Amino acid sequence: MLARQGRTASRRLHFPPVPRHYTPAVNPLKTYDYLLLTRRRILDAVRSLTPEQHRQRFPFGVNDGGNLLATLTHIMISEWCYLERLQGRTLPPYDQWLIKYENPPAFETIDAMWPDQGERVRAASPISACPMTRAATSAST
């Protein structure tokens, strides 16, 4: 068939070698811990901004014209939805949610709530109950 297409068997695809540090299996809890660390760094940077800067509009984020608070709130709400689903709960209608991205709370509220939510997501993860994952997580830290 290769000969009919004008190709020879020697024209095979060649892929670069796999780096030595490549890990085929991903530890979801370690990945989530990295997300928590990254979030902490972002919140540390935002903490130094003024309330006016928190509400400054940008051509990105929520609705392509949101502000930093709306974008952070939207991300936090998305994670809250994930947590509710992990715990087998049905999400209430949007109008019953305590926090909404179009009317975000002050940064201090987000800053106080999000770390606790992150720990609840990590604890609720079905992977956290797996002995193999716990052993891999503790061995890699």
C-alpha cells in the first residue's frame, strides 16, 4: 500500500525520545496540591492591590470584560460546583447560590473562603481514600 502511494517503508514517523523525567502516571492529589500552591501565590499577589484595582475592567476573564474579582469568583464557584458533585449533592438553582460572579464579594471574603474550600475538595476527592494514592503522595513530599 505504501508503494502505491509513492512512499516507501523507510518513511515512517519518528517521534522524539521520551525525556528521562517523564512520568506516565499522574498523581491527582499531588497535582491538586500544586493547584493550591499556585492559587496561594495568586491570592498573595492580589492581596497587595487596592479595591479599585480589584474591580478594574479588563478585556479578558468572565464575559470578556470582567474584573479580577469576578474572574476569581467564577473560578471559586466552579470549584465549589466540583466539590458539591464530588460529595453527591445536587446543585441548587443559580439564583439560590450564596456567591455569584456578576456580583462578586470583596476580595477579603474570597481570600478567607477559598483556602478552606480547597482543603474540602482535596479531602472529598475519591482518590484521597485510595491507600495507593496516599502512599504515593506521602512518599513524594
